Amino acid sequence: MELNFFFTTKYMFIKKEKFLIISRTFFDKLYLRKWGNIMKNKMITSRDIDFAKWYTDIVLNARLAAYSNVKGCIILEPKGYAIWENIQKVLDKKFKELGHQNVYMPLFIPENLLNKESDHVEGFAPEVAWVTKGGSKELEEKLCVRPTSETLFCDHFAKIVTSYRDLPKLYNQWCSVVRWEKETRPFLRTREFLWQEGHTIHETKEEAEKEAYQMLEVYKDLFENYLAIPVITGQKTEKEKFAGAEYTLTVEALMYNGVSLQSATSHYLGQNFSIPFNIKFTNRNNELEYVYQTSWGTTTRIIGAIIMVHGDDNGLVLPPFIAPQQVVIIPIGKEKEVIEKAKEINQTLNENNIVSFIDDSDKTPGFKFAEHEMNGIPIRIEIGPKDLANNQIIIVRRDNYKKEVIPLDIDIVQKIKDTMTIMHKDMFNKAKERNESKTYVCRNMQEVEDVMKTNPGFVKAMWCGKEECETKFKEIKGMKSRCIPFEQEQLDDKCICCGKKAKHMVIWGIQY
């Protein structure tokens, strides 16, 4: 209301039937666009001034999530949940194409079940939430609120598998889990969060290991071909692997501010769970054998990655292939022919699986531009009386604000599809170039310290394999090993910490 009143009084706007008395170009470029940006920038802190505040500003102002009265937990608002639904659709389709089935396990885990695998329970103990009362009665055995579901799946597998003919079992679960985080941040670390967790059992070690690597590639494909986020894949060190795993494979992404994010993991569990849970089968030689297992997962922290890799000071920037709304059509004016053309374009796009909508609200065009930029809508179509007279429309990309005037008789469906493809590629390449500029080769700890103090990012350095050298990195801004990348480089013969013979080139960094 205040915005409408401001323009009505100062720039002589006449509402509704008499609408506006100055030209669209003047209206758009000089006043409403400028005012929209002023309004928008008041709500968003610059990411180069305070990255943490910028991140929170986008989460709240783009209405992705809201704080709840449950400490450490957030409310996923419709826009945020819609992004997660699209991620679900992509992954669920890929899982099922590979033969996986969705199941659902209980929320609660009895204490005796959790305690069966010692490394597992020790790893999760600090984060576990416990239920000790049911109604007014003390429980005979306390129940853990699931932090992950390996133990539940193992208990079930032990009951349903008897022969090699029953294998493999390829299961996945979409659910929420609880981990009692001390410090929380929307999407990145919350006490309850949404995720998927895959759990599979196999006849042979080779088959299980193939599964673990295959699922890692599924995650990499999601990040690079749908989210436009370049990633590094590799194996976690022994110290950083999943509690109870033989080894952990990981997808690591780098955010705009040089902080890394563990974005998905795939674990080869071997027989570490099948032995204590007694998951046996009769093999092809008619002998009893323990199954080989994997587990793998990713979470709603992916949404945090999208924000921190692609967002800018004007708000959210959504990759076009994951955006719940891909195109917004904004009629400039209320003329009948303008509205009809907007409806025609909107119908054509929707009929061809491009999610578009018309914003024909009473808000001013400049305010609409700012609002949809805040929300990260990938493409904006502008159409007004002068455009119709010139047989054209205007397309604007959210990622770089590039405007393009196109004729009305063009194949609009193909044009939008081509624009989204180019946009995705440009967003990916922009992020990749930034990653490369924030990836450093260091040969001594002083170089590492200098990098992390001035312009943090990924550090490549040689390592001897000893935990005491790995722990030494923590003294520099809490750094940790991110992964031993599959693509190894021989940067030096010596460990960066102790000077002894190096075994691996490792990616190091600070993390969320």
C-alpha cells in the first residue's frame, strides 16, 4: 500500500481504469525498478559484508522456511518444500530405475537394537534424542528417536532373508530424522530434518561395493545436471567415515564464501552390521554366509547449497531444472489484448511441461520484478501494449538479468527450453570457475593458514595417512579433511604436516 501511495502522489499514477500516464520505459528503468531494488536491498544484507546474515535473510524473505517455537527446528514453507519435492522427484525416479523400492521404518529404535553395533552407537551417542516416558508411565526400555535407520533395517533384513535367491534387497526410505545439534542454522543443521536413506544388502562384496559407487554417481548427477553445482567426489578418511562403515564415499561442494558442504554420502558397510544382527543367507554352495551392505543418503541441506552457491544480493537464484516455478509472465498494463496474450503464452508453456504462471496482481511492475527476483524465478516474460504493437515480448534471465527481445511468432516453448539449458550451463560454469579460483595447492602449514585467513576454499595437500597429522589441521579455523579425491595429484612426496612419506593427496577445508 505504501508503495502504491508513494508513486500515486509523487509520480501522478492513476489507478485501475486510468492506470499510468508515463511511458513504460521511464516507469521501469528509472523509478519502479529502482524503488523495487531499494525495498529489496533493505531486506537482504550483502553477502560480501555478512554472509551468515545474507543467507538467513534469503531463507526468510524468499519464504523458504520460518523459525518455529521448537528450538533447533524450522518450518518448511511451501516454496522451500516445493524445491525439496522436485529434488525428491529426480532422485526417486533414478532410484526406481535402478531397482530400488520405497519402504518406511518406525520412528523409534529400542536401546538394545541401537547398541548392537558398537562403533555405530558410539558415533551417534552425542546426537541421540531419547524417549523415556509413554504418557505418564516410565518406559521399561528407553527409545531412541531415529538419527539414522541402519539398525532398524538390519533387524528387518534378518527376518526376511534366508537364501541367495532373496538377494539383493534394494530399499530406500523418505523420512525425517532427529540429531540433537548444539548449533543450528536453517537447512544446514537442524535438529529434525528431511532426507532419504537407502539401505541395501547383497550376496557378494563386489556387488555391494558396486552399489555404493553407483549411488555416489546418482548424487553427483543430481548436483551437476539438475542443481548446476560442481562437486568433488572421493573417499572419507578413516577418522571422518560414517560410524560403522568399512568406508564412506562423499560428495563435497564449495559455497560462495569458501566453506565446504558435505552434500551426500554413500557407505560400504561390508559385514559390520550383518554379523551383530545375524543377517545370514544360504549361498550358492549351500553354506551360511553374512550379507554385504550399503547405506547412502542426502538431505534438505541441499536447499542450503542452492542458496549459497547461486544466490546473490537480490535474493534466491534457482537452477531452472529444479525450480518449482520456472517462468513468470508479467503483463504491463490491464489491456484486454495484453492479458489474453499472457494467458495464451502461459497455456502453451504449461501444456509443454514448463511450469509458468501469470502475475496479474495489482502490484506495480517494478515491485513484481523485485519480488520474483527475490524468489529466484529463473525466467521472466514481460509483455505490454507497445510490445504487442511491435509484435514482440521480452525475456529476462534471473541469473544474469540479461534481457532479450523476441518476436511473438517464435516457437516460445523451444525458446524457453533453450534459454533454461543455456542458463543451467552458465550457472554451473560460473560456480566451477569460482571453485577453481578458491582451490589452492599448499606445501606447508603456514601456506594453509595464510589461505584460510584471507580467502578460504578447498586446500589440496599431501598427507601421510596418520590421524595425528589430520587432526593438526583442526587448529586452523577448525579445518577437516573433506575427502581423498578419486582424481589424485602427486603434489609432493612428503606429508604437509610431518614431512614423512605421503600416501594421498587430500582435499581440506572448513565446513558447515
